[in-house]
Amino acid sequence: MEKAIGFALLTISPLKEKEVYNKLHEISEVTEVYPLFGEYDILLKIEAGDIDSIGDIVIHKIRVIQGVTDTKTLISTRSLTG
């Protein structure tokens, strides 16, 4: 069974970037984490069993991290690959 894949763009409180970055690595469903310059501070990739699980991870595991002030979640589609 293929996993659902999502990406989240995070806005982080000033001076909390490193702390949030480290906490994100503790979430097993977060498979990639990239610091950014620009409108958002961190881009991450989330892999889960289904789309609803991605939403739950963002709400219950990512948004609760102290320093995360905003998230924008994008869900990937496989419709172009087959």
C-alpha cells in the first residue's frame, strides 16, 4: 500500500528555528526537513497511511511545537505518475 505524502510550510517565531527544526526530526512521519529563507522558515515532507493522518500529524504533532506560529499543508497526488 502506498503512503500518502504531504508537505508543510511552517512559519516559526524568531530565534526558535533551530529548536523547532530539532523537534521535527523526532516525529517519525516527518521524513525530510529543510530550512528556508523567505516567506516560510521550514519546509517538511510528511509520509502517512492516508490524507486524514497527514492532517492529524500537522494538527497534533507539528502545530503544538512551541515556536510554530503558522502552517500551510499541501497534499501530494500521484495522478500524474500513472
